[in-house]
Amino acid sequence: MEDYALKEWSVFVYICSDMQDWNLIDAAIADVGVMRRVGSSPKVGVVAQVDLPAVPTKRYVFPEKGTVKDPEFTIFELDHNVNTADSRSIVDFFAWANQKAPAKNVFLILWGHGFGIDDFDPFLDNAVSSGTLGRALGDVEWAGFPDSNGPFPLIHAPVRDTSATIVGSIPDKGRRGFLKNNQIGDALRECRGILEKQGHGQKLAILGFDACDMSLLEVWFEMRDGPEIGIGSQFGVPFKGWPYASMLDALNRYPETDPAKLADLVVREFATFNDRNPKKPVVTLSACNLAAAFEIAKPLRSLAEELKKQSESPAARAKIFDARNLSPIFDEDGFIDVRFHGEKIEKYAGAVGAAIPKFVLTNSYAPKGTTKKISESTGVSLWFPPWIQHPDIEILEKEESKAYFHDHYSGTEFARCTGWYECLKGIYQNALYDAQFLRRA
């Protein structure tokens, strides 16, 4: 590969829509149509892979606008249906796309359903219907956000592929799976390695999750040492997704844009795009500097240690829960905005708040002028499940949530770096002890 052959930017879009969900399928087809219409440019490459149900997976290298007549451009059809829930599929697509459209800066977008932490198995018999994923009750097309906190339908898992994988035109319905955050992180670090091996100074500049609920510290800590910047939503993303037309058009016009400025453009265009919609969906999007993870980890560890210590007192613990419940809460399972204030913890919570601008480069929301709590969000969340405060609370998938917490959460990068698992465990044990004492009394 010659240096002069490198484009300034390439956008690689990995579309996971192999589900029996027509809203998702229609959105995937529509977004591909937009990418095709906008096209690439001499300095910007646009490449996509689309995985739909029961058909071979297709790959696209979108030509420069005006260079070919519609529909005369090559579609690379694979001889099988790719299992997009296999992290190797991300690496394989990335390597192929880098051959077709090598660039100094790569923007990889993972497109599909996303649900934050890994505490949910979408193949459980009691799993929530896919029609409710990340969306408030009674709101079919758009994600909702109530004026108060909750209720929300509960379902969690990262980007995933939940239907049959077809190999040699023979359906294999027993091959079901979904990607865990650490698996995505491992794939991204391998993708970064692919670029570094080329020896031309290429970098994985931005990772984008065109998916719900992925701007969580638990998610971003798993992605470290892969992309430089991560873009994701603390909340739901409408099926119409990101504004590919405006963001790709702007990138084609200004291909020398640096990663931070491009991330800011995507975040703000997303809010503007949704604010113009007459249905006024409530959305949020943010860009985070993943290299600054330790900037926020240190004050979070101090806060976690203080919260655990104070939770031994019922009165202080009540203040902790008050602080939690006054924060924007983005899911019934307890994705809360990372900056929360409360009596007796202002010193420690203030230090976390001061570190947020070092980690969150930019964030925005829509509709503008809303009085809903989305307007108070800082751009990144963490997990504080409601059953910590109320051990007897009844919520969907509670047992799965608790099992994940006790068996796996302590092994996440975020928990190891911040002590957040030990904090929540201490608060939970103290709350559980008091609840049992009151029952005995």
C-alpha cells in the first residue's frame, strides 16, 4: 500500500439486522440507500456490510457520487450468511474494508440493537419481545423518556444476531448468539492492530454505536486501547438511526476534519436531525475520549469507597439512594447518569463531575427545550440497579441481572478500575441486612 493511496477518512458500517424485525430490516435497507446516494469521494471511502435474515450477506463499496449511473455498481455477495454475533466477523469485515478503502483515519460503526451491559440473554424463554427493545410502553417507533424515572421495558445485550446463520444455503437455527462487550473490545483491538501492521500511520479514530444504551462506562472501559473516540447513546436510538446523509456529505466536503471535530459533528447532527422530526423523539448522543478513561476512574474509585463506607448508616444510605434517584435514569435496570449530587457526598461527586469534561468530549440531546430529565444528562452512564435499594422489588429479568452482578460484574474492566462492584455489593448487603432485620422485627 502506498502512502499516496490512502484516503483521509473511511467509514466502515457493520450492519447487524439478521432478526425477524421488519422495523430493523427496513431501517438497514434505508440506511444503505442513503450511503449509496451520498457516496464516497476522492478523499473519503464509504463501505458497508449488511446482514439480513435468510439471505447471503452483502458488502458494498460505495462509489464516488456521479461516477456511475444508478444502479451500476458492484455488490460483493458472500456465499453464506455471516454470523454477526461472532467477533471474528467484525475483524474479517474490517480487514476486507481496509483493503477496499484504506484511509489515514477509520470510523467504524456497529449498527444494530444494543442494550448496554451483558446481564441479559436474548434467548431465554421469558425474554421480552423484540418489539419493546429500549422503548417506552406505547411508543412503537421511537424511544421514549418519561418526565419521571421509569417505568421502562427491560432487556439488555450488546449488538447481536438472534436468528439463523445460513452456511451453504442450509439454515443452522441452533447457532444463536450475541456479542459481549469484552468480545467487541477484543475485536476492536485486533482491528487497530491490522492498521498498525500496515505501517502507514493509519488509526482507528472513532467507534460509533448506532444502537441503544451503549454510552455506559462499563461499555467504554472494555473498548479501551482500540478506538480513540467512542460515540454512543445513553438511551434509545430511533429505528431511523443516525443522519448518514448529512454526516457523510459534510465529511465529503471537509475530508481534512480531525476526529474530535467529526465526532462533534455527528453528535450535533444527530440531535438536529431528531429535533426536526415532527414526532419529537427524545434522544441523546455523546462522544467520549476513551484514552481519558483513567481521568474519571480515579475520582470514581474515591466516590465508590466513600459510598460503601457511608452505606453502613441507614440515614446516610438513604441520602445515597436519594442522589441516585434524582439522576436521569435511562433504563429500568438502572443505567444512571454518572454525575449525581447528594448530601454528604458532594466532595466526591464533585470530583467525578470535574473529570467528566475530560472524558466526554461532546454530548447533545433532543428535543431542545424539553423539561425531561434527558436535558440533565452529561453524556455517559453507569450501572446502579434498583434492587440494590429495594431487594424485594419486582422488575423484568431481575434474577438474570442479579446473577450477572454476583458472578461476572466484578470481572469487568470498569469494576476492576473503579471498585464500583465492591461499592454496590456493600450498599446491597447493608440494605438487605436492614430489610431482613425489619421483617424479623
